[in-house]
Amino acid sequence: MFKQYHAYIMGYYGMQNTGDDVLLYTTRWASQHKLGAMYNLVSSASDINCNEFGDVKALPTASFRGHHRLLHYKNALQSEKVIFGGGSVLHSEKDIQFKRHLIRLAGKKASRCVGVGIGPFNSVAAEKACAKFLNECGFIGIRDPESFAIAQDLAPNSNIKLTFDLAPLLLCNEERKVKSIERKGIMFNFCQLAIDAFGNVHEQQEQSRLDMAVQTIEQTWLQTGEPIVLLDFNGHSQFGDFHIHKKIMARVSNKVSITHIPYDPNPFKVLQRIAGFKASVSMRLHSAILSYLVNTPALSINYHKKCSSWCEQVGVPSEYQFDAQNIQPETLAQQISQGLGIGFAKPTLKPEEAVQAALLNWR
């Protein structure tokens, strides 16, 4: 079949998640500017309107079982390559086998998987499927050392490289440079901690985490006097951050100056907004990453291995890392207050070095 597109870009796009929005923009930007893939198709769960990376149309509503899968196959067949852009995308057998089908239709050698994490696998079959995918896909850029070690063990002869998360490539847009503005306030981002793929949570643990979040915010306000901002990085109706942020707003003392900012689909606006805070407390991974990119001191609430891996990779001081299951409100607030007073310790890896590492996904 005649190839109509240079690339079919795949990811968890159109899910109202800032992290995925960042991965979509950076993948699309790099595919054009580094691979010369100017005519692209994007797989998205919903319509996306964004001047910075162009409008994206959602897949049409499925009219029969398997409809979307057939559309994916058609799009891959019409494309010279498939690009899987960022995220923790190699962990389940069914999904990995689907990816193998797509690159066969488009072209194995030309396809690439970039800025991705691997595992944890949900079965031995998933692990075996991943080994086959790694050996078949033309290039795989692994975003963290732990995933890279897994990939090397599974497929030692595959074309894999330790690279970086894709997000630093936001800084490559010359037309959307972050403006230097006066910093004010402390940003907090919390999210629900799902225990399964359906978004279910452990109610008792969520209540405990809510209690700790409220105490942390009140302590931070008492110790610093800085206004507090709750920033949504996910606006999904079921998984969105606003669920927990609204509960926090309802319980925090009315003496605290606190504002809630909903999800914004434009990653550049989010990046610029974060550049205006004196510090951030981030639970979602890309909340911490975007803070790092604009030199906003970030304290990380680690709820997943990918969060602690990120902190290790860029050299976030251990005292700026907190366990999501056991947040220590007084200690966290003291770290913010101390940092505002004498200065925050910086990560050992500079943002400009992260940009060069992210570019390794495309060389």
C-alpha cells in the first residue's frame, strides 16, 4: 500500500494529562525537526486543540468491537514508521503484542520507541513479548537506568540506548522560551493513588494521605506565609487531580491563602506558570520534571518507582524526597521554609544537560 504518512505517533494522548501532553508535543516536534517526518498521524483518545503542536483529531467512535484496532492497523500500514513517544508503555503482554503488530505493518527497522520506561511486567508472557519487541523495533530509547538494565538483560543484541525522558525538549522551542517573572507562592500537586488499572483506590490509605496533605499545606502556610496553589496535572473525569484537590480545599483552614488551578491542555502555559512559583511539591512525575526544567525547586512525593528513579537520575537531594504513603508534614514544611530562607540545594544534573540526553532519543 502507498505510504501516505511519514510516521504514526502512538501514546496515551488525549487523556487530559499534562505529562502525556508534554510527550505528544515533544515527540511530534522531534519527529519533524530531527527525523524529517513532516506528515504525521497521531493516535488520540480525544480532539486536541493546541497551536503549539497543531490540532489533533480523535479516533472516531467505535461502531463495532475491534473497530479501533483495525483503524490503528490501517494507520500503521499507511505510515513509513511507528513512533511510540514516551511513558511507561512496556509492561503488559496484550499491549506489547499490539505494538509488535503495528511495527510489522509500518516497518520494523524504521520504527522507534523513545523516552520510555520498562516494567514492572504483569506476567512472564509479557516479559517474553517485550524481549521480542525490543529485538524487532528499529530503535528503543530507554529513559531510566533501571529500565535500561532490564532491556539489556531481555534483549542484549537489540538496538537500545540509555536516553532520557522527552520532556526537556520543550526547551528547544525557540518561539516559546520561558519568560523570567517574579516568583511567588508554593505549588502543590497531589493525585489519587490507583491500585489497579480501573482507577480504584484504597479508601483508608487515601484518607490518610488527604490528612497529611492538609497538614502539610497548613504547616507550609504557617512557616512561610506564601500563598498556596493546587495545580491539576490531570483533568480526567475519573482520574483527575481535582478530586483530591477539591477535598483539600474544603478542609484547609480558611486562614490559608489557597487557590486551585484546573488542568490546562497547553504544556507551554503550564511550564510558564510553574516558572512563577518559589517552590513546588509534586506527586505526579511530570509535575516534578517541569519544575526542574524551569529551575523551580521541587520536593517530590514519590508514589511510584518512576518518581524515585527520576530523582536519582537528576540528583535530587534525598531530603527533598518523600514517601507518598508516609508524608511527614512538619518535615516537608521545614524543608520549604529552610530553602526559602537560605536557598534550595539544586539537582546535580543541569536542565541543559537533560536536553542533550533527551536528544539521544532521536540520533
